[in-house]
Amino acid sequence: MSYRPAICSMSLGRAWVHQIPPKFTAAAASGLPAIEIFFEDLLYLASTFPNGATPSNQILAAHQIRRLCDSLHLEIMGIGPFNNCEGLLDPIAKAEKLEELNLWFKIARILGTDVIQIPCTYMTEGVTGDVEVVSRDLREIADIGASQNPPFRFAYENLCWGTFNDTWEKAWGVVKAVDRDNFGMCLDTFNIAGREYADPSRPDGKVENADVVFRESMRRMVREIDVKKVFYVQVVDAERLSRPLDRNHEFYVEGQKPRMSWSRNCRLFMCEEERGGYLPVLDVLKAICDEKEGLGYKGWISMELFNRSLLVEGSEVPTEHAERAMRSWGKIVKAMGWEKMVAPFPSRKTATPRGVDLEQVEISARL
């Protein structure tokens, strides 16, 4: 097994500013072989169809996206995030979420992926962090996914601003409690280092005693996590702020944790120190992937970037971000010594989508 790069569709431009065809064309032209579908993109496309983002129009959007990816020789490695589905206290809300999951199965099947990403909840009301309740909810989701033919896998991720399971350690505790073969982890270098090392609300951008805290955390991670439960990895850094993210900061949002505001505005591709990247994300990646001193993971490496730059208008934005991603990938390969461990990319005769017109719905509504 080897390493293969992908890019999250949102990392090429936010959906309400940049349309899917130029984003995916830029990814293909840069040499990226695969896309991680950010559900926002699919939902926004569906909303442009007559009657809006109905379930049937989401199905239509999935068909359109699959046809576009096929025409560009782009593989779809996964879809997410399936948000806020754990610890729901309202049985009606929980039932609605399970109904939504069935729609996601249809969408993922059309896209050709069996991986659905689930981040830890960031809801603050109507939820509990009780591990027994959370694991029971997620076990039910895993069992429903396992009953599909073929089955689905779920990659659970800690968010460094999550309400309850904001560390890799807490997320791993949930995965162990769920105890299902098809329920594993998405390990994200930003969300790990952004909690174990960084604190954008502090003047130095770090937690207290950051180097020691982070080093001990990585040692525990290598000892505790079963690599078979790592379904894929996201790689991303973030910029150090020039001043603490408090209520006087331009990124401050009332009621939103500083780490979330920082995440939405300041993430960077890995190895972009010239843009202010400062997290020890290569150390996180080594802990995950190193065969001798790490977990020994091999597989998908996806780049997921939130940044204010994704809201900039202009056709050059998707191209710039795709090219930055590929430069980042080249630096990662060199830094990690992966030159002989990267899967060959599929050959492409063209980077121009053929026979796909997202201005028109060409698939029968009966789908």
C-alpha cells in the first residue's frame, strides 16, 4: 500500500463564490488525482436546480458531480461532513438525522465512495457528551451502514473546537466504545496540533508548556491508536496570528470558540511556513505514518483547507489553491521520504470536462 493525495472540494473555493466545474478542472490540471467531496458543494449545486435542494435534487447533483469527475479522471475518495449526529437528546431530531443518513448512502453510492466522514459535534444545546449515549448513537449509524450492500465506513474526527470530543484521545475513546469494524477515524493534523499545541487566544499562539504537552500527546497517540482504525488522514497547517483572537480581533465571532474562528479564516496547506504556518503538523504526520516510530499508516492523504482566501472572487482562485496544494504535496513527499511510496496518478488525456453542463439538469427527476 502507498500514499495518495486528494483535496477537499471546499479547499478550492467556497461554494457560493466558486462553481464546481472550474474547481475540479483546476484540481485535475494541477495533477491531483482525487477529490474529497465537501457536502456544502453538492448542496449548493442542488439548490440551483428547480425547487431547490430537495432530496431528489441532491441525487441529481451527485450524478452531475460523478459525471464531471469521471470526465476529468478524478476519483472521489470520500464525502463529509455528516454533522452533529451524536448525543442528540430530542428523539425527533435523531430520527431526522437517521433519515438524512439514508439519503447520504444514495449520494455516496452514486459518487462511488464508501467513506462518510463524521466530525465530533459542535452543537452546544440539545446534546450530551455522555460517551455511553454518543457511542450508542454512532454504533447505530455504523450498524446501519454495515447493513448496506456493499457496506459503508465512517471516519470520526475530533474538531479542536468541538463541544465534547475535541482531542484525538477523546475521539479515539469514542471509536473504541463504538467497537465496529466499519467505524474508524479521520486524523487531521490541524485539529490535532490545533488542540494539543496551539491556542489562538494566547499572545504566543500556544497552549501553556506547548512543546512538552504536544510531545507527550504524540507518544500516547502512537501507543494507543490501532492503525487499522485510521481510515484516512487530512493534512493542513494554520497561520500564527499577530495578536490574540479576542473580542477585539477581526476574526472574532460572538458565541464562537476562538479555535473555530481561527480555523475558518487561517488554515494553510502544509509546508507553507512562508505564509505564517507554525504548527508542528509534520510531527503529527510522522506520528501517524512513520513505520518505525509511528502508527505506520498508509493510504489517502487529503488536504482540507478553510481560509478567508476561499471567499475571494476570481477565476484564478481555484487554480491558485490547486497549485498550492500540489506544491505542498511535493514538499510533504520529500520531508517524509515517500518518493518510492506514492501511488502513480492515473493518466489524463485532458483536463477539460467533456459533455458535462452544470447549467442544465440532464438527468431524469425520477432518479
